Amino acid sequence: MAKIVFEVEPTEESGGFCDCCGNQTRTVWGYVHEKAGGTVAAYFVQWTVGKSIEDHPANFDLIYGTWGEGASKNDRRAISLIHFETEGIPGVSVVNANDRPIASSDLVGSAMSREELIGTPLAQQVFAIFDAVLLQDSRLS
């Protein structure tokens, strides 16, 4: 199987405050495109400013699916991950998108649970999108 290469298009950002600790948060977002292809996802990354991902994991939400003319929210699903660090080793884990605000977005038709995603070919693509966003969106370095 040929490896799909993704191009990340960073767009906007905003700030806010963490629901659990009250500290300042930052959210950045943009789009992910297949190289020489169409858009496959919108992404949103939120973290607590001044906290390491070991102390306070970052949220990584995707709106994954078909975009563009003729596409509707029913062609897209919410997928959520957390980016964390344990003993100095970074990691990523799928979480239930229904537990995240992205699940109620007008841009998605459904939200995926961890169980629905893990072990599927889509999971491999989602992790590749995660890697592309971390490597290509300079706001995350």
C-alpha cells in the first residue's frame, strides 16, 4: 500500500481558560489535505499554556471525511485524541469523541468512540494525520 502524504494548512487560533484548572489555554486549527488531493480533515489542537503535556495532556480533535462541494456533515465524523507524555516519552491515545465539544459541531454527522476506531485502517490514517499536524504546524513546536 502506498503511503499517503499529508499537507497541513494552519489557519486560525484562539485563547481561553481550562475547565479543569482555570489556567490559560490556546487552540489552533487548520486543514489537512492529501498531497495532490482534496481535504481530508479539519483539526483543532488545544493545550494549557505553561503546562507540559505530562502534567496536562493536549486535546487533538479532527473533523474527518469528505469536504467541498456536495459534501454534508453526514460525510464527516468527529475523532478525538489526547497527546500526553509519561516519564519523558510522548504518546497519543484515541478517546471517545462524544465526550468532547467537537461532537456537537454543526460540521459533523457523528462522533467516533475509541472502540470504533482502534485497530482499523482509519486509525492508521488518523495517526498519520496527527504526525503531519505536529510536524507541519509551527505553532505546535
